[in-house]
Amino acid sequence: MERLRDRLLETDYTIDGVRERLGGVAASALAREELVPALRATADGDPLAMLIRLWWLGVPVPAKGVGPEILGSGLVTADGDQVRATVHLQPWETGGYLVSDRKVRPGDPALRPDHVVGAGGASANLAQLVTRRPVERALDLGTGCGVQVLHLAGRAERVVATDLNPRAVELARLSWELSGISGVEARTGSMFEPVEDEGFDLVVSNPPFVIAPAREHGLTYREAGGDGDDFCRDLVRGTPRHLNPGGQAHFLANWLHVEGEDWHDRVGGWLRETGCDAWVVQRDVQDPAEYVELWLKDAAEQGTPAYTEHYDRWLAWFEERKVEGIGFGWITMRNSGTLDPVVRVEHLAHQVVLPVGDYVDSVVDAIATAHRAQGLDAALPRTVEGLLDERVGLPGAEDPIRIVLRQTQGLRRSREVGTVEAALAGVCDGELALGPLLNVIAELVGDGEIPDSDAVRPLIAEGYFLL
């Protein structure tokens, strides 16, 4: 693996090297699973083009152009005068490499049940969410091809990685070795079974969250079985006993939108009995048909004889449960050791500043502070950096019709406010107490009635004001 890594680096088989070699048109086409532009861009057969074809595109290359480092890696097979990769080997943004099963594309054979999927958008989303603070002990639950370990290696002193799929653990070990990462403790088993009595400072998981009816050949990398979104619920409820004091967990999850039920209550209910502070963000919602099409395409079932049957059965399964939509998002939990945990559940569809991990700790802090702070009259608030005051009104009018506070950093929230809150945002600088400030503002812009300082709590929770 060390010799193979040296060869990959010497040939510039890196994220930047591949992007530059392919160009924008071919890279965009690959995102749509179209190979022709990339094949044209690598037709010259130079060393980098050969590696892209072999490892990324999954097409045979001439054996005479393959060095001993590749032939001896055990990751290719000879076919006459050509060589074909038996795995997908991709460079990753950390500078390391990931080994997984070959990408499935339309017309390929059906996936094996223990298929190990490579890193993609979901993997990147989770890596963007995880806190950047250093920790002593971290757990990657459901490691897959090992991608989250590449991100944890620089900030966790010790890492434990688990997966139900023995093949995933096998390929993840190759990923870590190729990336120069050592000391990872890999274990095989379901959920928290491999770490039954252990605690961690950080738990991350891109779990098999896909909500689907059980079938004969389920895919372990994305489907855990169970009924509906029970798997994600059980994952959340099983986490607290493995979090050390102050420890955090970050997950991706799917949840159901059921007729006659508020999804906020559904997902919030998973968390309210955990004893942890929690922040849930829904980033997208799909209707049942969109959702089924997405995951049938993921498994390259489009155009197969079984496609219509699977599509129909999946939709019928949703209809039986009165499912109107499926939400996708993040869940962050913190073992704050309080008897009064706070849970915030919200929908954020707009773009936010990435990586969220740079400021996720401050988001959870703000939510908890707004809930628990006593005596806000004596608090010293200040506005968050980069806050804008946007006003809409008729030309020449003395008062605006609408005032909006808009964050330009972090989560980029926006909220319509009244004149008192807008005036507060204009004067608070962390040196004057909230109570006296509100008194003065009420005299200047209000109707003489002094606002209750507790009315500012939502703006503190959402990060407009810092204490």
C-alpha cells in the first residue's frame, strides 16, 4: 500500500490533479454518471489518464502501462493484455485515498448485498457538520469505506471504527493504510454492540438511513431494515450512554412526514428523553415518488425488469403508513449533564457557510444559553458579527413596513423583527445590560411599555445576539 500510495502521489492522482486533468465539462458529466466526456479527456493514455480510467472510471487499461506497484496491489485483475480494477480507488479532499467497491452504473449487474459504497455527497455533508474541536476518543459508527476516519485522524487521539459489514471493515483498512493513517481500532458488529460498555468524546455516523420495505436482497450500506424510520430513532436513543460528559454526536438521518403528524414533534420526540441537548436540521424534503426514484437509481435498477415491481411495492409501503414526504437532515447531540436538556428542531433549506463544524459548537451553545440563562436583564448582549438590518417601506414614509435582521455568516438566518429588536441590534455592544437598554429603547421608539427581556431569547437562540 505504501508503494502504491507513492505511485498515486507521483502521478498526481489527487483531487486537484484529477479535476485539472478532466476539466469542467467532463467533471460535470461524471456527476451525472456520464462517462463519454471523461473518456475523451483521458484518451491520450498518459500515466494520470491511465489511473483515472482504471480507478475512477472503472474501464480496462493496457497492462503494459501499469507499473508493478499496481499489479502487485491485489486491487486489479489481468484480462489478457489489459488490466481491470476490482475496486474503486478515489482521492479524497483530506489528501488521502478511499477504497470501495466499483461504482455501479446503468447496465451493470445487480449490487451484492454487502456492497461497500464509496464516499459521496452524504459523506462530505457529515464531514462538514462535525465539530472541529480536538477530542481524546472518537467513534465512527458504520464506517463504510472509512471516509470519516480520514477527517477524524487529525483531531482525535484514538479512533474506533465499526461496521456491520465485514467487507466494509476490510476495505476501510485499505483506505486508512493508503492514506497513511495507523492506529485505528476496527471492529465488526451492529449498532453499538462492538462498543457495548464504552464511552466517547465524539460519535459520528453516516448510517444506513434509507427508509424502505424489507426485501430479499437489501443493501447493508443504506438499508437497516426495521419499520419506517425506527432505525434512526433507535440510533439516537442508544447514543447517550456512549457519550462521555460534554461529548457530542453528529448523524445524518431520514425521517417520515406522516399524515396528521408534525414532523417536528416526531423527530423531537426521539430526542426529548435522551437527556442530551440536541439540534436537528432538516435540509430537504422529498415526496415518496422522488425518494423511491432516487434510491432505485442509486442501486442502478432503472431499466431492469424488477424496476417497476420495486417502485410500485415501495410506494404501496409508504401509502400503508400514510407517508406524505421524507425529510433528510442532520442531528447533533451533546451530553451536557443537565437535568433540563433543550432540543431545537428546524428546517433550513437555504445555503449556509461551510463547514458547519467550524461553528456548530457555538450554535448548540446559543440554543442552550437562551433556554437556561437566568435574569436576562443583567446580561450583556452584543450583536453577532456581520448582522444586517434590512428595511422595506414606501418612499417618503416615516416608518418601514418590514424590518429584517439577516446574518451574513454562519447559518445565515433571517428574521422579521419589530422596531425594539432592531433598535437593540443597533446599540448593544456587550458593555451595557439588556434590561436598561430595553428601558431606554422603549422610551425612544416604543409605546412606553417596557419589553420583557425574555422576548429576546429566540434571537439569542438563533445567534443574532451573543451573551
